[in-house]
Amino acid sequence: MNNISWVTVWGFGADIKTTRDSLLVSRKGKTERYSLDEIKHVIICGNHNFQTSAVETFAEKGIGVSFFDVHGNPTGLLYNGGVPALSQQQKNLPVHKFALTSIKSSIEARMRLLHELSEKIEGGIYYKGEFEIVSGARAELDYLITLAELGRVFTLTKNMYYEIFSRAVPSDLGYRRRMKPPYSDPLNVLLSHGYAVLYANISTACIGAGLDLTKGALYGEIEPAGNGKMPCVLDILEPASVYMVDKIVIDLAREGKISGEYEVGQRCILSDKLLAEFNKRLMSSINREIISANVKHYADAVEGLCEPDFHF
């Protein structure tokens, strides 16, 4: 297997261990083998058996490891790195400027995706007045002075986006809006899994760029990060998530790939087939080079070498 950016282990009950040159993931009587020389990151989501000697092996190979709970919330990470080089500069960030960049970029990406979807669906996906509210909020941003005002627009547009998003997917999948876990529909599960993978990739790039993950502008200053998530990563994830995760989930839903591939009990559980297809598509959509370029630009802005900006 060539050019593996990351390996993900979802769900429950996998045995994870390493040999001198391989990562072995065993579950349900099957073992998958990955060459350690081809892996940059291991993402472990859920409850599994993790051999402690693997930690030393990953450290020797310079492989990052990110841990998430079954709902996709970060629970820990293992990386090789010292004190973040830009930690001190991040303490003195112009919060308004950096938060405004994250909010603008995320709203613009979401409006662009919704516009693309609306053109494909007969009758569109906006209810009367919704487009004007979202576009008006975007135009208003440059005139907002306080952080509280920025936060109000961010929350309004994000909540509206996820609700309008529901009209682009089959209604029988049960998705209505973004919700808190445990999830009762497959789209919320897919979104959370996708965000976990994206979060792990952005975390790695931020550490490589010398950024302190605990210091953000939009998150940590205006919005609480919550659930052990790192503010700096979330500031960059907001605009990145739209085309790297959201569009992939919508495409799967509209292509009929999700129907029949999940079970709903106390929470929604996805089939191995659906998870494999989703991860395959994430491998294409989550572009590490684009992430690294945006993170580097963000780090340069922290150092005062340029204005903050995102191009995902």
C-alpha cells in the first residue's frame, strides 16, 4: 500500500500493535498490516486495545498518534515536539483580526457550497429570506467592532448552514441539523468522524509550524473549544471543513451510499463498508499539502510577516 497519509481505526474492539516495521490492526478475525515507513499519522477513534510498546515504536518513527472518543471528540495526542516556537507570539495575537479571518472564510466557503447545491436541486434549498440573512451577515462582518458581535454572527450563520444543509440530503436519513452526541442519524456520525480526521491532520501541521495548539482567536476567546479540543486547530478547521468533509458527506448521501449502511439503537452505528468508503474519499479530499500551506501562512501571520488568510 503506497502513499498512506494516515491510518484510522474506528469503533470498538480492535487490537493495535506494532512489529519492527509494521502496524497491525486486528478485528473480527482479520488483520490489516501497514508499513510504518509509509504512515505519517495514526488516528484511533473509539475503544480499542492499544499495545503500549507501540508508543515507543511510533515515537522512533516520528509518527503522530491522535486519540478520539467514539463520537469524534479529541481525548489525547502523541507527537514528537518541544515547546511551541510561536507560543509567546500567540499570546499577543490581535484577536479580532484573526477571529474575523476564520469567520469570514468559513461563511464564504459555506455559502459557496450551499449555492452549488441549490443550483442542482429543483426549487433550491433556501427558504424565503434565508439567503438574504446569511449574505447580509457576511457583509456586516467588516463593520463589527466587538468580539461578542463577531461571535453572534458566527453562531447564527453556522447554525443556519447546518439546517439548510439538511435540505440537500434524503430526508429518510433522519438528519435535521448538527447535534450533540450520542448521534441518532448517520450524517452527524459521518461529520464527526470526518472532523476528527481533519482535526488530527491540522494538529500535526500546526505542531510542525511551531504553533501552540492551546491558543486561538475565534475559539478560546470568542467561542469555547470544549471537549478537550485545541483552539488553534479549530480556528483553522472551520474554513477547511466545508470542502474537505461536509461536501464528501453530502455526496455520499445524494449518491445513495448511506442508505442501508447503518443501524440506529441507543446511537447510530455505521457499517464497515460505509466507513471504508468514507475514509477512502477523505484520503482524497483532505489534502495535506493544502493544509500545510494554510497553516504556514497562519504561522507567518502570527509572526507578523503577513495578514491572516485562508485558501482551502
